[in-house]
Amino acid sequence: MSEDDRHCEEILESGERCSAWKIANSAFCLMHTPAMRDECQKMRSRGGKRHWTLDPETFEAMEIRSLEDCREYMNRALVLVAQGKLNPTTLQAMSSAITAMARLIDMSDLDKRIGLLEDKVNKR
Ligand SMILES: [Zn+2]
């Protein structure tokens, strides 16, 4: 068994191989074993600490209710991409989802404003 065989086979965004040790019966370390990723996520959120340094899978879910939130979400994603922690392809997918979200929020805001205007007009 060569030295390399004992290390996780995940290739990081930086192009380097993950340097963590493999866990038993897996080609990956604890962080990169698909079955363990959810578990890690849970452990992390239980701790209530924000970790941005692990991998794209850990991008923190946030509730998006306003255009401000959309901006915040994309900001976070862009920082991660710049740091090499988020795959640009993932960013693209996130970006088109967030654009759709922003459009929906915009439309419902407009709808509310029109509703208010209609109320005013009807009360006259
Ligand atoms: Zn790994």
C-alpha cells in the first residue's frame, strides 16, 4: 500500500488531493464520504458554528425572503468561489436559481404594491 492509498481520493477545488485519511471501507475521508456528509452537516449545525472552510456541500442553507437575502446569498457564494471552496459550476446553478427567486420576490412585491393601490382607489 503506497502512501497515497491511505489518503482520501477527493480532488479539491484547488486541484490538490484531499490530505485527510481514508475512513474504513471507503475511498474517502470522513468529510468526503457521501453517506457521512449529511451526518457531518447535522453535527455542525448542532454546534451552531459556521464553517466555511470545508467543502461546497457545507454551504449554509439560508432562508431567502427578500432581494437583500438574494444578494447576501450570492455574496457568500462568490466569496467561496474566490477562495476555491465552491465549484464555479455549482455557482452557476445557484445563480440561475437565485435569479428565478429574485424574480418571484420582485413580482410578489409588485403584486402587493398594486394591491395596496387598488385598495386605496376602491375606498374613494
Ligand atoms: Zn477528503
